[in-house]
Amino acid sequence: AQTVTQSQPEMSVQEAETVTLSCTYDTSESDYYLFWYKQPPSRQMILVIRQEAYKQQNATENRFSVNFQKAAKSFSLKISDSQLGDAAMYFCAYRSALRTSYDKVIFGPGTSLSVIP
Amino acid sequence: DGGITQSPKYLFRKEGQNVTLSCEQNLNHDAMYWYRQDPGQGLRLIYYSQIVNDFQKGDIAEGYSVSREKKESFPLTVTSAQKNPTAFYLCASSRPGGYGYTFGSGTRLTVV
């Protein structure tokens, strides 16, 4: 079974600085999708960025980018120019690409990010 | 606009009562999911459904029940058999392929 690990329960970053959140996963599959979700204090889950495992190019969305290392099974999230609104819980997630999969997304335990003014 | 609507936002339950949480989507998604989130914790899957009239247990289904009579609706009933129901409940839906979930805004259930 696939697992997702986030080894940093809490992190903090100074406003306007850059922070990297770590995520590792375990799978025997070669084709899958990886996601980062953000959950602000409102508790609304928001999709931040998505990566397809068969693409070597790292995904980017404005100030958010990932470092996808398939061989190492690592998927870190970099937030540049951190803003107060980035303060949230961040979840790393995995989804199999197998047609037999029922499309369940597996979530990591989350990293709580604080932004210091 | 398309999305997922969860209601109510806050729900209080007395000991021994069953309560039903509503989840409706107008995204035309086939799959729907219910997750439970405890304070400071990740998401745990309760039930999921890929098509109408079919659903499967997730990792923590005991004390919960669901139905899927319509594609748009996936209500979750928290029964009196659930010993510790106080939690935040999230409903999600998805379409096939490498897309993530679309989430509702959640229901906060408290046992009083």
C-alpha cells in the first residue's frame, strides 16, 4: 500500500522569505500523481499544485513550485516570497494512475506553516 | 458556479442520536468521498463511492453509514455506534484521471 510521509509537523518562515516543505512517499507503481493541498484556518481544502509522475519537469504555480525526485520518491514544495496568507496546514497527497484504482487520494499527516511578519 | 456544498456548517449531537451530514455536488463527478479530520491531524477516509448505488468502506467506517441514490448527493450518517464522533468532516468529489479532489467547506460535528 502506498504511504505519504511529511517529516516536519511544524515550520515557520519570515514574510517575503522562501520555505521548503518536505514530502516523501512509498509506492511500487511507476505512474501516479502527486499533489499539495493547503488548508488555511477556514479549513477549506485548496489544491495548490499537481505533478504527473511521468513528467520530469517540475510543476510551478506562481510562487509555488515543487522539486520532484522520482527515484528518491521525494516531492517537496517551495513557497517563494512568503505571504501572511500562506499560513496554513499543507498536505502532500498521492493518487495512483492505475485504471483499476478507485482514484483514492492518500494524504500525508500535514505540515503546519506559520508566517512571521 | 460548480462546486460541493456541505451542510450544516456546525452540528451538535446528543449522546445516542444519529445525525446526517449533507454533501451535494454539481460538478458531474462520478466519485465522492467522506473524510474525518481530528484536531491537528490528517484526513482519514470513512466511505467512498464511485458510482450511484455503490459505495465502499474506507479506513474508519465503523459507526458511519452512507447512501448514494443520486450522482449529486452522498450523505453521511453518524450513528450512535460511533463512540467519538466529535470531529471535522470533509466531503470531496473527483473525476477519473490525475485530477485532485474538489472539497466542500466541511461540517464541524460536536457531541454535547
